[in-house]
Amino acid sequence: MTVFGSCNMDLVAYAATAPGRGETVHGKAFHTVPGGKGANQAIAAARAEANTRFVGAVGTDRFGEQIRGTLHEAGVDTSGLRTVEGNSGTAHIVVDDEGDNSIVVVAGANAEVDHVDETARELIASSSCLLMQLETPLEGVEAAARTAAAHGVRVILTPAPAEPLPTSLLSTVNLLVPNEHEAAVLTGEREPEPALEALLDSVEEVVITLGKRGVLYGNRSGQRLRVPAFAVHAVDTTAAGDTFVGAFGAALARDKPVETALREGSAAAAVSIQRKGASSSMPTEREIREFLDE
Ligand code: ADP
């Protein structure tokens, strides 16, 4: 599969409280970790053993090399990851003692993921599916979806961050995977069941992720499924949705039935949230299998 989208370096500082305007506070700890929804989804898919390619951009700074290295180590093909002059995308995150976040995201190189070049076209055209999010410019997402549609490649979109989507884009998406909040923004429906029905007016298949309440699936043939979440002790739910969709897409890319893909995605998310970290906590195919006791 090909994942098209964003990658960042997350710069994470821990402090008792986040600074107010004009204020400086002492922090307790700091770390950097590659992130961004696109990179996270690609790493989740590659760990779940899909043949995964990533299309995106990093800058000429040191973060760019580190992001590329992390994707490569996870087994992601980075031949579609361009290096463009300037900074890589960064997310400046302060985590306070309550576990709440304040985040400044600077797009950097992600702003240049606004088209499909020849390398990207070849990667997308030869994939079983294309997985995307909305952290890069909409023109690029639309161009990638059109390329996939022209080659009969299944398009999966995570509509995050939530924003109203043009019908031209929705008409090229096969499978939409919003969380509960995103489904509500797209449809105006607060409850997942009516939101699912409303979304099926625009796309063939929909998965709404419901956090610890699992996932809801529906398609235009009238099939409806609810897969409960696994009962686990959540330590860090960062990127639960990206882990779910990466492993779910990996299973679909390997021609598994949708019920199996939903179960494997839920298992991957359940394993990852029991450990601290985002991409570093995503399980391998073997760990998913062990968790499912298969
Ligand atoms: P997002 O991270 O995009 O907001 P969700 O919170 O809906 O996405 O989580 C995605 C999936 O991860 C859920 O559908 C579920 O399978 C799994 N998950 C999330 N939180 C929990 C939890 N507390 N316990 C078990 N599984 C969870």
C-alpha cells in the first residue's frame, strides 16, 4: 500500500503547567520523536507487515534525515519521500502534569506535498490501496486520490484534522475512516449510527472509530458491523487511530476480509495504547497475532 501525507518531528517538553502568554516555565524532561499522521500510519502498516511506501516531504535539516531513518527502519519504502529546501514539519508539544497537551504545528516541508510527481504516480498506481489524511494541502490529497481512482486503486481517507470535504474529493474516496468527532463535523450528526448512514451517501464504505467503544462499520450493500474494543489498561492513547487504520489498511492490502481487518486494526491499537509513545509503540504482525492468540 502507499501512504500519502504528513511527517513531522515532534519536540515534546514536559512541565507542571504549560506557560501562559509571556511566561517562561521550567520543564522536567524533553524528547524528540518522529510523528505526523502520515508517518505514523505508514509505520503502523509496515509493522503489521504490509508492503508499505510513503509519499511525502522532509526538509534539508537534521530532522529530515531522522524522520527518513525512522521510516526506513520500520520497513517503509521511502523512495517517494522528497527532500525539499528548508525545514521539516515540526510539532512543538508541551505536556502538563494533567497529561493535557498544547501544540504548535509548523508545516515546513509538508506544505510542499501539494501535487503528485512522477515517482508518486508510479508508486500509487502499482499499489493495492492508498491511505491518506488531511495534514497536507488538500490539492495534493485530491491529486493523489484522482491518480489512485484512475488506476483502480482503493482510496482510504482518515479525515483528520476534521474539515468539511469537497464532493470532488469524496467521489474518489472508497473508504472513509473518521473518529467520532470527525464524523460529527462532517455530518452534523452527534451519534455514530446516523453519522454512518449520512456518510454512506457520499462513499461506499465507512468505519467510525469510537475509542474504547470500538468501531462501527457500514457499506452501501447494507452490511453493518460493530467490533468492540479489547479491554486493556490504556497508558498512552496517542496515535491509537493511526495505529488502527495502518494495521486495518495493511490487512485489506493483503486481501483479508473486512471483519478480519477491523479485528486486526483494533488489536494493533489495543497493544499500542498499553505502552508509552506513538510510532515506537506500534506492534509487529507477530505481536498482533500473539495478542489475538492465533
Ligand atoms: P483517534 O485516536 O483517531 O481519536 P480512537 O480514539 O477512536 O481514534 O481510537 C481508535 C481505535 O483504537 C478504537 O476504535 C479502538 O479499537 C482502539 N482504542 C482506542 N482507545 C482504546 C481504549 N481505551 N481501549 C481499547 N481500545 C482502544
